[in-house]
Amino acid sequence: MSDKMMVTGYTADNQGYLKDTTIPINSHMPFTGNPNTSGMPVTVSAFYGMLYHFFNYLKNNDEVKDFFQGVYGIEFSKASLFRLLGQQGCEYVRFNFAIPDADEKISLLAHGLDINRKPIGYDALMEKAQAGKFWDGPGDPGAEERGNGGEKNQPLEALFAALKVSGHPFGAATPEDLK
């Protein structure tokens, strides 16, 4: 069930670091019976601030930038997220870094978690791990890799290019600067 409610979320200070905001943000929040939720809406300043700090960190740390191999975002389709969230007992989604292909580009592996943050399908995964056999019998862990993902993020690049042109300090480190 989902009802419209007012929540407080996170904004960013003038340095781009998160801080609680008293600015009400309209949002639809699920009522799961658990008052401790993971994730909160963010303001525009928090959106740009968090990404700026990520890009700036990469710009100043070549070894970390090299690890990402130019992949700074992973896309999951609505269908992928609905498959995860639609699993019986799923209350959360966890994203783990993964390398799915021989080109060794980083990606994300997403899987649903129950109210206690135990992975959905954990018992099947454990059974397979203990037996050392992954390919026979049932045991779909209900995980998703990269959804309909993409590695090109032109809209985000355009937003940060506009931020740079505007002269805002958060435009000092952009995806274009990392090429």
C-alpha cells in the first residue's frame, strides 16, 4: 500500500555534502510496517552535490578512475526493479558491484532482501554453495544484473556540462573531465 505523505529528506550544504533538510519533499513512501527505511528523497542540491563529489574524487584519484573504466552509472529497467520488488517478502534491494563479462567492466548485481535484510533466495544460494553445484536443479536466486543497462549517460553529461557553463562550483568536476 502506498499513500502520499510529506517526508523530510536530504539536501546539500554549499560544499555539496548531505545534511538533513527541514524542507518538506512530496513523495510516495511505502508503508512496510518497519519504521527504519533505507533511502530518502534528495533535493536538487544534494543530487548535484553527491555526483560532483564522486566525479571530483575520480578526477583526483586516477587509480580509482581507472577501476571504473569510464562506467559511472548503471541503469536498471523498471521491469527489473519490479521483478525484484515483486518477490514474496521483498522489502529492500541491495546492489553489489560485479564484473559480468570478459571485458571486466564494472556493473551492478541487484537482489531483493527481506525485512531482516536477508537475500531472497538465500537458502537456495546456500544449498548450491554447500554442494558446489550451480547448474543442476531449481534455485533461481531472483537476482538481476544491469537490467536493460547502458554505459552511456548522455543526459547526465549534458546536465553537468550546463552546470559547468553556469559557473556553479559543482560544475568543476564533470563526467567529461574524466575522459
